[in-house]
Amino acid sequence: MRDEARLRLRSRSPVEGLERRRLGPLEVFAQSVSGAAPSAAMAATPAIVAVSAGHGTVWSFAIATVLALLVAGCIARFTRRMAASGGLYSLTAKGLTPAAAYASALASLLGYGLLAAGALVGATLYLQALLDLWGVGGGRLGAAVVMAVIGLGTGVLVLRGARLSARVVLLAESISITLMLIVFSLLLAGGPAGGAAGGAGPAEATAMPPPGFGGIVAGVLPALAAFIGFEIATSLGTEVRKPFRSVPRAVGLTAAVAGVLYVFAAQVQVFGFSATPGGLAGQAEPVVALAAAKGWGWLPVLLDLGLVMSFVACGLATATALARVLFSLSRDGVAPQAFGRTHRRFRTPHLAVLASVPVTTGVPVVLLAVGVPLPTVLVTVLTLAACGFLLAYLLVCAAAPVFLHRIGELTWPAVAVSAVIVPILLVVLVAFVATRPLSGLLLAGLAVLGAAGYLVVRLKRPAALAGIGVYDETTTADVLIPDRGAA
Amino acid sequence: MTGPIPLSGRQPKAVRSALHVLEEVVAAGPGVTAKEISESLAMPQATTYRILNLLVAEEYLVRLPDLSGFALGRRAARLALPATTVLNTAARAVVDHMRAQTRWAVHVAWFAAGQISLIDPDPDHPAPDASQLARFPYAFALGRLLLAEQADWRALVRDVRPFTARTVTSESELDRTLKAVARDGLARQCGEFREDRGCIAVPIRGPRDGRLVAGIALAGPTARIAEPNEEIIKLLRDHAARLAPLLA
């Protein structure tokens, strides 16, 4: 018999206050799918990948899917064993040093924050396109109003509870993916577009490169970026029923489902432009061009509707995750204490929501108001977000085998997977930053700020930093202790 | 509430291994690690880890805060028959005194490891069906005392079905009801199991740790139970307070 001191059980979970063990498996799966926002990537990413991968576009997506599944596998090594609210940084903390966990936390905040802002921009962009079509757009002012309204709605839903927003997300994402499948199936059934399809942008048309190995590998970069956000379920660990089963499943299934959708969408688009000079690579809006070539003017409406739904769901899911990361950092003692408060009735980290959603809404609204074109904002924001996510993935994959070793459950597949995925992610991250000098510069600035923040925390709260990574620990109430029955 | 576990029944070895692992955790005591279990059962490590993760996912086992040690989870308590006790003479005298004060039935139930057992049903009245009480605790006042005490009451409720038109079956309403029970320290049901019968129950808590150990209930005609009954509830609480040191 071991002494109870060894058990070191607390009577209350360090993340107490959230609605514990409430979400169903489908709800948490929907959150992860929405985080990845496959609809938007289905429409936009294949053309970007095709610039380097050409006819090998499908292969780039297949490789990216395998990589995403490997990352999901690394995340599952943690989520099968612990339920956290802070997402990847809470997991990383169990394997690597506090500094690495801190870096992961900053990368996650950057990723979720920018993705939330990007989703809002995307939703506004496509909703405006629809409204313009019906003649009620209202120009830039109208767009700013639309954006503020969507942002407000997101804030209210996230504040009201993980369950309600999860249900809205589930509904929106189902509609979106269904619309996408209809759109792409119609395009596939319609056969390749004639030579006229390239007319949408003949000036941009470049020759489709031959599907060389190098091209396919280069195409993996943007293809992998299409998966970011698929790990969002990890930040709901505390709030899910049977988290050790639902969370790893949600993350793994999201990678698989998104991968299948991307490969399908890429195949449809490569096939659709197979008879067009320049092919898919020359297309700015490939789905619209394909639809126009067939004379289906109504199809872009379906597409836009699907994209709006997908972006709204993505915004909800990322705002939920962002608030949970702030909440968790606060319970760690690293972020301001107020973020760790929870609403008594809604059981959400309401102050963290109130601190984050106005920022992720306000910044894009201001950018829009001063006249920065939305598509530029969207691309920049998503690129930066992708860097944040890639860094967080890299760290969690490196942490997985160390964590398993620490708890004495290391197996060789865990080592092998990390040995493969960590160098690849490192190369992808470096290539991603190197090929986008502006983002690289911005990131360098953020990294300096982050390092400064780290030093401040280390100086002021060394104990909090050393213990970073709270999670929903087993408490006395969860354990059967001999002689006492259920505590 | 919890879905059935998909199991084809074609993995007798896996089932056997899982039971062996459970048994080993009980034998070794809380804090035993995966490696220790694997060694003492001579089971391959990867298999042991997989089975442990499965049992943790199903909440029969829990990981201790260091994440390497294991212990039995609350759900494991449901595998064993509850250890019941018989009321001692002093406690029986208190219950009999309560019975003398009222024409309604007075029952005492024991709560152990998430299960209810009627340890002292009123001999002069029809007692509630023990198996029904164990299976459908949400429809009984005594059952609600137990559910209100849980971190997540859904873990103890299998299927929710209406017995009468009054049975509370919606999850959100039941949740509200149970929160009220926890707040007031009083559970009541009026005609939710049998049209003509209702019940009021108050908890009996350990004087030292405040843990719910038992409940004492009054059962009577629905219409009468629905009344405020302030005096008799006060009487019931007094007797519960007197029983507490005798039972815990």
C-alpha cells in the first residue's frame, strides 16, 4: 500500500469553474472540424498548391494529410492521458521545459487570435459578396457593420457556453460541408471546362508546371496550412464527456475528414481545368471560373453561402479556444488573474472572452474602416496564423516521446513518429517563413516581444512559470480510496 | 445516458487482460505505474498501455496527478455490491421515534459507492421496490439525494423514462431539480413514480467530513406531500441530525 502523500490529490481541479464533462463527442468533433474550416480551404487552397505542384496537386494534399495524421497521433499521446483547457501548450508543458511551453502558449494565442480575426474577415468578405449580389451591400461602411455584428454574435455565443456555441458550430459546419460537396460533385459531373474557362484571368495564366517531386513537396507547404485549427478539440478537454476518448478521436478524425475533402476538391479542380491552358495554377477563383464556364451563375451563390457558414463556425471555434488558452494561462499564474474567472451561470471564462473577442473583432473592423482591402488582410493573417500553429505542432510533437518517457510508458512507435515529423515540421516552418519575407519580419518582431515577455514572467513569477501547464487533474472525488469508499 | 460500448465479443483475450489489469490495480493499491502492472502480469508493455488507456477512457481507472500512477475510478465502485450496514440499536430507536411522530412511511437508505440500498424500510408500509430505486434513482426523492451529490449525475443514470405524466425526464429540468436538491438539502417527488404516492427526503451527512452517507425519507399520498409540510420537514431534519453520528 502506498501512502496517500504520494497520491497528492487535490480536492478541487485547478481548472474548476468550467462546465466539466458536458459536451458530446459530436460537438467536440464539430469544433475541431470548424477550426480547420475545410470548406474555405477546399475552394481556395488547391489553386495555390497547383502553382508549385501542378498536376501533382492531389499528391501534395495526400502527403499533407499523412503529416496532419502524424501530428494528430502525437497530440493523442497526451489527450488519451490528460484533459486540458489550454490546448497544445498544456500538453507541451508535460514533456518539454517551461520555456517551450511558454513559446507554445504564445504561438497558440497568436494562431487562434489571428485565425479568429481571419475567420471574421472571411465571413464578412463572402457575406458582402452575397449582399452585393442582392444589391444591399452598402460598401465599406456596410461591410464594417456586418463585421461588427458577426463579431458581436460570436462573442455572445462563446460567452453563453461551450455547449450552445458547439451546437451552432455543428449546424453551420454541416451545412457548409454539405453545400461544398454539392458544389464539387456538380463540377465533377459536369466534366472539364472548355478553353474559355481560363478567360477569367488570362493575364495571370501561367503554364502548369510538370508534376516534379520538388514541386509536390513545395505544394505540401500550403496544403498543410489548410489543416491548421484541427487540434482545437484539445482546448475543450475539461468540458467533454469521456475526454480521453472523444478528444483524440475528434482531432484524428478531423485530420482524416479534412484530408479526404481536400484530395477530392483538388482532384475536381485539377480535372476541371485539365483542358484549359495554364490549368488550375492560373486561376484566382477556380470554382467560380469553372461554374462560369458551364453557365451556372447560381453556383457561386451556393459556394459563398457555404464559405460564410464555414468562416462563422471557424470564428466561433477559435474564439472558444482562444478564451480557454487565456483562462488556462491565468490559472497557471502567468496571465492576469482575472482571465481565470468563470461566469457562475454560463460556466465560461467570461472575462477572457471579453478581453479577447473585442480585439479579434476590433482590429479587422478598424483595418477595414481605414481602407485596407479585406483579401490582403485575410491572406496576411492566415499566413501568420499558420506560422504560429506550425510552431505549436512542432513543439507538441517533440514533447510527446519525452512525456511518455517521463511517465514510463514510452514505446518505439512514439519515438519513430516524432523522429519523422519533427524534422519535417521544422523544415516546413523555416520554408514557410523564408518564402514570405514580410511575415518573417513580423514574426521576428513578435518573437522578440515574446522573449521579453518570457523574461519578465521569469523574473516576476518564477514559481508560476516553473509549474506552467495546469490541466484537469484527478481529484479526491474521482478516486476510490480503500476504506473510504467513493470520496 | 452513456452509449453502449461497442464490443464484438470476439476478443476474449483483450477482455481477460482488461480484467487482469483492473485486478492488479486493486491489488497493488493506488499509485501503481503502467510498467509495474506490465511486469507483474507479464503482459507486453504496448498491450498494457493500450488497455490502461482504455480503462481510463471508460473511467474505471484514473491517472493520478503525476500522470504515471493509476487508481480505481469512481465508476469501478459499481462493479462491486455495495457494502451495506444494519442499523444499530441506537439508530433504530431514532428511526422508530420518527415513525411514531407521523402516519406516513419512514424509510432509511444507505448510500455507498454511488449505489442506493434501503437498509431500513418501514415495516408497517409498502416499501419502494429496491431494484427500481437502484435503476431509476431520478424518480425517487432518496435517489435524487444521491444524484445531487455527484460531480456528474449523468454517470449514474442509465435510461430516463416516464413512469407517470409527472415524471421529470428532460435532462435540463432534471439538472435544475438536482441543483435545487443540492442547494436546499431536501429532495421531493410528487407522483413521479406512482401517481398516488410522493416522497420527501433529507440527507444524513457524516459529522466530520460532511460526506453523504444515508438519507431518510417520508412517503405519503401525493397531494399531502406536495404541501409545504414545514413542521414535519423540520422534524425529519432533526432526526437526520441525530442519526448522523450513529451512522457515519
